[in-house]
Amino acid sequence: MSLDQFLTRLDQLQSDAESAFTSASDAAALEEARVTFLGAKKGQLKDIQKMLGGIEKADKPAAGAKLNAVKSAINAAFEDAQQNLSGGDDSGADPTFDPTLPGTRPSLGHIHPITQTISHLTEIMGRMGFEVAEGPEVEDPWHNFVALNIPEDHPARDPLDNFYLATAKDPSGKSSVSAGDEGSQLLRSQTSTVQIRVMKQVEPPIRIISLGRVYRPDAPDATHFPMFHQMEGLLVDTNVTMANLKTVLRVFANNYLGEDVEIRFRPSFFPFTEPSVEVDFLWNGTWIEFGGAGMIDPNVFAAVGYDPEKVSGFAFGLGVERLCMRRHGITDIRDLYSGDLRFLKQF
């Protein structure tokens, strides 16, 4: 058989098969047409495929390519006919289904209001050049107290005011560490621990914020929770003053609260700053306490290896939940951790 005759037979087969599949009125007729043209034993395509052996060797590549193309076209025509028949068959279909009605939009979640607040604070402080630093939530007393100039007898170190971690014991009843290590770790009570870790690793100038969870054994009520979030700010350079601290906090307040917010300092005491102040914002005609701040105590600089005669700096700490609650008018901190979607969906 010549190549032209072979190609003509293939074209005719494709035309006949497509016509037969299209004209099939039901599944039985379509299956009969499939066996006629695509049957594995007596199908017409199989018969023509056997003729490929009689084609001249030089013409076999072209003949084989045409055979594959026709086979693909016939299979595609059969699948199209199957879909058309199944689409027109109403058996088993829901008679109440209306494809023209809009679908049900899936319910999508959103970011928790505390996480929203953290992202907002990070963006505001980032515009003032503050980079985000992170540290572990499980700390040792040196980072949590000693390096922050908190003496041994200070009330802040009392076991009743901290979550000291108990030492694990093996099945024999023996402690996995020596008895002298009891209370050697605790859940951090402030994010100030991060500034110690950063200053031990980096030389001034430093401009960072640390945001994260802190833990204190407070009884839950409308304004207290045993786990909450803090934003700690730290700036260390030469010739840093309280004026720089007040400027940074005022710019922050104006950006976060969205208005020209007044700010005031009240004298206070923190072991790691001297002088120390409480920070108040005048918001909606009321002075609101937002956190503590001050100039870094020279003893803190000495603990991390800085020369207090050459560098100065300030630090401040603000409660993330307090900022979030004031911004959104939330009156009970416990609502933020209740997991009640009726509450959280508002934000």
C-alpha cells in the first residue's frame, strides 16, 4: 500500500468515527460505535494499524505520525460524545439545582487583633529606624534580673511573682540536674531580656524593638492576664537624652492613635533605668498610662560590657494588649483570649 492510500484511509476513518460518535443518541449506541472504530480486536483503527507493515520503509515515519494523530482525534471525539450524553442525562440529578444562582462564599478567617496590633507597631517603629529583635521566652535569672540591675532581694524576683520552672526528674526519682540548679530557668517576665542579649552581641549604635509574650502569675481579671505581650524599645548611641525618648514616644503615639496626642512623663523607679518615668498619653480628654521608660542605668551598660562614660541610651516598654484594647474600645482583656469568634470577628 502506498503512503497516499494509507493517509486517505486514515482521513476517511477519522471522518466516519467522528460522525458516528456525534450521531449516537444514547450510551448504548455510543458504545457500539466505539467498538466499531476503537475495538481492541476487530476495530477499524486496529485493522488500519496492521497495514502499517506494508508501507515503504522511507514512508513509515510519516505514516506513523498520521496514525497517532488520527487515533488521538478519534479518542477525543469519543470523550466529547460521552460528555455530551452525560450532560443531557437528567437521571440522578437534583431537580432543585439552579446553576444560575450565585455560590456560597466560603468563610475566611482573619488575623487576631493582637497580631494586627503587633504588625502595626512594628510598621510604625520601623519608619523611625527601629529593627525587630527576638529572644527566648524561657530565660535564666541572669538575663531576666541580674543584667537588668535587679538585686537578689528585689520583690520582682519573688517566686510568687514569676513562673520558675521545676526541675524534671527521671523515673528513679533523681533530678536530671544538680539541686543547685533548681529555679535556674523561668518564663521571662519582661521583654527587656532581649535588649541584654542584643547589647552583648552588637556594638552601638543600636535601635531595636522586641515584641513578644511575657508571663506573670496574675489572677485573670478585666485588666490582667498571666500571659500578655510587651513591646520593648531600646536606643543606644552617644549623647542620647530624655528629649530623644519623649520625641520617639510622641511620634509613636501620633501614628498609632491617629491624632496629635499629648504625652507626659511622671517620675517613677525601675532598676534598669535612671531616671525612670511612667508614660501617659492624653487621649480623648483623659490621661492614660501606657508604660514605663527611662534612661538606661550605667550598671546595665557595665553588665553587657559597654562603657557608661562613652554611650547613653533609653528604653521603654508598652503593653500590646493595653494599646489594642484602647484602640478598639475593648474593656476586658480576657475577651482577647476567649476564642469566641463572635467577639474576634469584629476586628
